[in-house]
Amino acid sequence: MAGRLEGKVAVITGGASGIGAATAELFVAEGARVLIGDLQTDVGEEAAAAFGDRGAFQRCNVAIEADVAGLVAGAVDRWGRLDCIYNNAGFGGAIGPIASTTEEDFDLTFDVLLKGVFFGMKHAAPVMAAQGSGSIISTASVAGLNTGGAPHLYNTAKAGVIQLTRSVANEMAEHGVRVNCICPGFIATPLAAGKPISFQGREAAEARIQRMRDTTDDAQPMKRFQASWAKYPEVRSSGSGSPATPRAMALARSSSCSNRFAPTPATTILRNRDGSSMASASVVRAPSEKPMMSTGSSGSCSATAASSRS
């Protein structure tokens, strides 16, 4: 039986490790061909090689527009189309008090966490508009919805990803292109554990990740890790259950003061000139009376981006 992504082509930034790698694996298992973009060349090449002719790797620094443009062009040149771009690469960004944050820290953090997403959307959009279909997915964070558990600039950049998603969804709706993001809570990934994995440090990195899981698991209201979060972009890319027009949605999975979690959506309906609904931008979050203690996905190069099923 053919998978839900049979024949589709996807680009995944930050796809060499963590949830990005798990997402790439799931996409390939469902029949897609995947171009991984990452700074971790050795690990990325190894991951792509495991997919055979359904996978490829291209080094990409998402803070450089030419790299992102080249990644999109690389997928189209190789496989003739682009059905999904998953803007997933990231890192923790600048830390410390606001008074000690430098302009250089600010620029680097926003170059990766927000400008990198913008570049992905910018270069995927015309390809998908010409096709009349496609899915643009980006990683945001609960840190973009609530403050207190992540650095100032990380919070701000992720809030920017959420708002950019809503805005671009409005533009791309008429072209049949879906635009979504997801807001994960803390996810144990190699960068969140301290540094990227490599051939030389793989065992140590995996040990650090497991210690993080052991420490944070009890604080999570939903006991899921990389593999299960990877299902969200797979569902959105397949178009399963999606409406005729795109939606921009941020689905929050967070650490809170307790394990009780009752999502309460706040929805904005985006309308066409004739008044008909064009796209719905929803943020699903924990009730406001429950204070958030999310760590965000600080340091993670690969949290997931996607939405719930419509």
C-alpha cells in the first residue's frame, strides 16, 4: 500500500538530528523524497544515505539566503517539484539579562530563528504557487506564546514565527498552499543537550539526551518525544483531513505547573473580500489561569512544525 506522502518531495532544515531527523525518517517511510539541509555535514550525509534514492543532503546555513534558495532549488532540480518545506533549523540563541545582550547576539539569534524561516517561506512560496499546492511548515515554540522559561530573544523570535505564519497563510490561501507552525514545549534533542552530535561524540550526546528525558519527562503533560512529534508535519504535508483553503495554526505542547492540560483555542478567521472564510489562524494554548513553565525548545535545532488535523 502506498504511503500518505507517496510521490511528494520535501525539504527539511535541521534534518540531520533530533525531531528533524525523525520527521525525515517518517516522511520517507510514507513514500516521500527528502532533501535534508543542515550544518552537520557528516551526520546529515549519513542520514540521507540511509534513505537510498529517496534521500539527499545539502549543507545549508539558514541564516544565509543563498543557502536556503539553493536548498529549494536543489530539491526542484533533483525531483522536479516541492510539496513541503519544513523550516525546522534553530538554536537557543542569546541568553542572559537584557542589559548584557549585545547587538551581535540579537542579530545572530534573529538571523537563524526568524530570518531563516522567512527565507524558507520566501523561496518555497513561488514554487508551490506555480504548482497550485504545497505545505509550508515551521517550528515555533510555546515560548512564542508565553514567557518565563526561555531567553528573551528566543521568546521574541518564536512569537515572530507564529505571526509570520498567520500572515503568509493569508497570502498563500488563494494558491492552494497550506502554511502552518507548531509550538512544542521542551524537547530533548542533541543541541538542547549541549551540542550537536557527531561521529566522535555520538555516545556522549545520546547519554546527555537520555538524562534530559529522565529529568523532564514527569513535567510533560504529553509523554511524547521526537518520533511522535514528527507525525504532525507528516499529517499536514499529506493534506489528510485538510480543508480546501489553508490554515495557519500553532499547537502548543508545553510543560506547566501540573500535568493537567486542557487546551483552549483562540481563533481568528481570515476572510476573503466577499466575506467568505479564507483561512483560520488558531493558537491552542493552556488555560490562562494556569501559569506556564515551559522551557520552550531552547537549543533545539529540530523541534517540529505542523498543525493539528482540521
